[in-house]
Amino acid sequence: MLIDARIIGTGSYLPKRVLDNHELAEMVDTSDDWIFSRSGIRQRHIAAPDEFTCDLALQAAERALESAQRNPEDIDLVIVATTTADQVFPSTACLLQERLGIRGGPAFDVQAVCAGFVYALDVAHRYIQTGGSKCALVIGAETFSRILNWKDRSTCVLFGDGAGAMVIEASDSPGIISSHLHADGAYKDLLCVPTGISTAYDQVLQREAFTEMKGKEVFRWAVSALGDAVVEALEANNLTEKDIDWLVPHQANIRIIQAIARRVDMSLDKVVVTIERHGNTSAASVPLAFDEAVRDGRIRRGQNIIFEAFGGGFAWGSMLVKY
């Protein structure tokens, strides 16, 4: 018999440094109007030079534990979704586990770029379902600013740094209802960092590992895939958009979010949107937005939520949750 799992605590963290569009316009050929009209972003947070992904993850994790009223010793599984790990190895999850004083349970990273948190939450849920974990800490954390070319206005204006976390625990009532994950590596070149330790070691040493994106193609694909993912979650559970209290989408582009809302006939009043202040924080995007909406009272216990995310790979997916 499978065990249910519920979200019992949330937390998030944003670096103190705020980089707004006006300051960006002094660095690259762009303007506040150009950025905002195309993406919906006004500002993003940037990690300090001595602030790393694990530092962000730790802040979000501690806040999630406090929210859940759990101690680190209650956690028996740690998963970090990130594209910007502190080290090649060990995993950021192992580094975080040590900082929290957790020992013995499994800890590992999940790399699905912007879809990473939804993937990681699904993995943690399955651990709990099958009895492999009782209380899991799942974090999405990124210092994405480290893999941006600050001379490329097509990418550097879109991304920011941050972390979001959830504690999920075995429960006798349903919490995470269903998940729907997909990937298609045929589109790997449309959104990628084409350098790596194995294939381009010299470029990595020269700090030339930058994000590359074919924006128009990614936009079209994201709208289609994310719209389908919401429909898939609804149909799998015999629900309509009227049964959903909140959609928490990946915060990539306001036009993508608006297009998805139209596709599923959902009012933007039921969509959590943080992109104007956060930018695209990749794997941190969904848990950051969710934590904000929980803490300001919009999202309440008993409500039906859909998470959805899309990233390089391509990797994408949705999840239906009863909070």
C-alpha cells in the first residue's frame, strides 16, 4: 500500500543584492521598457561574490524547517534541485546535509534545470510513498548569475538567484496527488550551457560556461508544453480549472504565464506571479513563488494547487497538490 505525503513547511531566500533593469541598461544594450515589455521583469536578486548555492539553500531550508516545526534530525532525505552546484562533487545536497547536522540518510542533487524542483519533489514523494523516507527536505537553489554572459542581453536580463524549500512528510491523507514529468533531448540545443567538464574542460577553466538560448523557439515550446502539462494534471484527476484554487507556474516570462492561463481558461487572479521582482530563478522559481503565497495568506490549507515548470533538456512537468 502506498503512503501519502503532504507539504508541512515552506521557506525561501533571496540574496540582498537587487539588480534592476535601469542598472542593467548601464551594462548591456537594453532598457527597462525593452526588458519589461518582453518578459515582465523589473528586477532580480544576485548572489554576493562570497555567497554560493549551498548558502542560499541553507537559508531556505532553515526557514522551511521552522515553518514545519521540525528539527534537522527529523529529516531522513535531502534533495537539492540545482544547475549551479557549488562543486563538481560532492553534491550540494551533501554539503547542505552537513551544514544542517543531518547524518546517514540519502542526499543527492537533481539536475533538470528550471524543471528541477518539480522533478525533485516527485522523487521525494515516491521515496515516501514506498516507505524509503518519512520526512524529506526538498530545495530548489540557484546562483544562475554565475552562468550568464553579461554581454548577451537575450539571456542576462532574464535570470536571477534564489532558493526555495519544502518539507514533505508521510501522511494518512493525500497531499501530493499526482505528477506528470516529461523530457525530450531532441531540443537540447535550444536552451543550454554547451560547455562541461567532460566535453570542454578548457572553457570551464576559463570561466566561459554561459547560458545560450534560442528565445523564440523556447517560448513557443514552453507555452505548448506547459499548457499541455496543466491539462494533463486536470484530466488525470477528472478535474476542471474551476476545481483549482491556484496555479504556481515556473516564473520564466509573463507572456508565457499569460498564454498558459488563457489556454486553460484560468483567471490570472488565480495564478501566483513573482517574476517582476525575482526574474527567472530556474529550479528555485516554483518553491519561491509558493512560499511567498503561503506566507502572505493567499494559499491556504485544503486548497488545490498545480505546480508546473519547463527548462533546458527540454524537461517539463506538472504536479497536483492539495495543500
